[in-house]
Amino acid sequence: MDAEWCARLRQVEWIVATGELDSLIRENRDFAGLLGSKGIPCHAEFWPGVFGHDWPFWNEAIRRFI
């Protein structure tokens, strides 16, 4: 990401959230870390004991972010 892209991405409200049992948790952590390393604000939450890639999960979790 060059400086122009980072400037654009800073205009977005980034939220990365999933449960610790999600098969993509490492990728989500890495993505949140990458954004942070570029000075792009990112709110990241990783919930213990939760699988985060199914509709019942998101039906409850989405209320935290809207």
C-alpha cells in the first residue's frame, strides 16, 4: 500500500471482528495488524470461545457495530 492508498483507507471505519475458533482468525489478526502498521485506524475484536463464520453468530454480533 502506497501513501495514497493509505490516505484513502484512513477515511474508512475499519472493524475486524471474529471468534477465536474461526478458521480465519490468524488472517483477521494479520489484516488488523497490517492496517495498524500503516497508520490506518482499525477496531479489532477477537472473542474467546466463539466460532465466527455463521449467520447466527453474526445476527448477534452485528448489533455491536451498527
